Amino acid sequence: MIRFQKLYTALFIFSCLAPIGLNAQGLQVSTVLENINASGGVTTDRQGNVYISDYGSTLRNPPTPTKVYKLDIRTGEVSVFAEGFLGASGACFDAKGNFYQSNPFGNKVSKRGADGTLQLDWAIDSLSLPVGLAADAKNRIYVCNCSGNYISRIQPSGQTERFAQSPEFKCPNGLTIDPAGNLYACNFGNGKILKITPDGAVSVFAELPVLTGGPSPVGNGHLTWANGFLFVTTIGPGAVYKISMAGVAEHIAGAPFSFKNTDGPALEAGFSKPNGIAASPSGDTLYLNVSDPSWVQNPPGLHPAHLKMITGLCALPDIACKKPRKGLFARIRNWFRRKPE
């Protein structure tokens, strides 16, 4: 059963009021949804709604098609946004509100139009275990190909071309883009974060810790860009890092190698297999999904999965968050700030 954990007290209070009275050590980890069983990517839209994609119950090919769930941030309602995917992993929205979903085990990218029309086989050419997705200002979609170790670019028409390739790619997994059009990919097979310029040049941007001891290292999950920084999940060690545009990495959440899911102060909380990650519109909150079977208990297991959030980022001294939009969130914030009569 999916359980929603105190949306109004946990999410609204932290998201709207976190900058008040918090310092650099004020980040908090809380559970938003229990047993959502969506182990793939995490995405947000302009309204702040959260989309959680299901890769499947294990790292292996899922026996049945998987789904994408939508969490309405205003009401707390969880619904099926789209279904029929062959292992849904990374996803993204373009500027027109179209939603794109990778299908790693179908070697394709699906598209759900802003009008709700679903094209499961939108892009099917020249993809090799596609995972992370990102959209640019021209509504072109970029794809991490884990098996092929290259980045593809898909035109709005669905035509696919190879965009960037490098020996530095080792199962590129997560993908995001900055306002200048630079892409950032994180490897699953090691701890490297790679920068890809708009002309396709690839360089190592940063490197994070990995989990060793198995057949091969387990590195990064996904990453997102918000307020001038990258935020990355390390699915192996179980931690979240903030990386500056100078390539300087800072550990901000998750006790490394704890192999368990616990809430609390960010550096004391635990994450097991943190994978997808996305930021709220203001950038004050990060959403990420985790899986209960740890690497010690069940290495390929991904269900049960849960949705967590890290709050209070706008209080960090080096982050300049976007101003909150007027309307519902401003009214809720002001309601909590009002003085007793």
C-alpha cells in the first residue's frame, strides 16, 4: 500500500519555510511516500508535481510492463501518469510540457504529449539500453546509452543521431542540462561525472566514491541541476552530493554505506540504493527514491521502494534560490507565519 507521509506538515512547512532559521547544517531527510515501488528516475514539472518512474522490482528485465506515478504536490494524491514501459528509468519534460520516458529493456524512448497522448514507440532507432534523459531549449532530447557508452540526440520529429562518445563513459546513467546547454552525465560503472559541451566534447567534471566488493564497482544513480549546482545520488555508497560549477563536490546527505533507509538530519540519515533525483521549482527540496533491499541483503532487488525528500537547501550560504511563485505556496507560507490572534 502506498502511504503518504504528512504532506502538509512535512512538505509544505519544509519547502516554504525551510530558509527561516536554518543554517548550513539544517538539511533534513523525510519520507514522502512509502511503498511507491517506483525504482527508476524521479522528475518534477513546473508546478512542482513529482513523477516517479518504475524500473522494475530488480535490476533485471522486468517480467511485466512498468508504470510512472504522479504525486500531486497540492493535494497529495498519487495516480498512474502513464504505463506500458519496458523498465522505466530516466525521464524529462520539454518546454512544451511533453513528457519523455526511457525504456532500458525496450531500447526506446516513449513520449506522453501535453494533451495526454502516449506514444510508447516514439524513438526506437540507435538506442542501446537508454537510461537518463534531458531536454534542451530547442526541445531536443538527449539520451544516456548505458550499454553503448554514448549520448544520443533525438530531434522533435523522433529522428535519432549519435551526439557524443568517449572512453570515459562507463554505463552513463543519469543526465541533466544547465542553462548554457552543457550536459552532465554520471556513470553507473564508476564514480565519474562527465561534462558534455553543446558541440559534443566530453571531459571528466568530478568523481565521487563507489561501492566495491562485488563483480564490478557500483557508482552513481541520477543527477539534477538546480540553482547553479549539480546534485547527484551515489546508488552504491548511498549518499547525495552537491557539485559546484567548478567541479568541487560536497557530501550533503546520506551516511555512506549505511545500507538502510532512515530519516533525520541529512548527514545522519541513511539511503539504500538512492537512484532518481529531482529538485522542486525553487530548488529548496530534492526528491529521491530509495529501495529497501540493501546491497548486502539482496543486490539486484529494487522493491519495495520509497520516495524521500531533502529539505532546507535554500538556507545553505552558497545557494541563491529562486523566489517562490505567488499563489497557493505563498498563501500557505503566510498562513504559517501569521501571529496568533
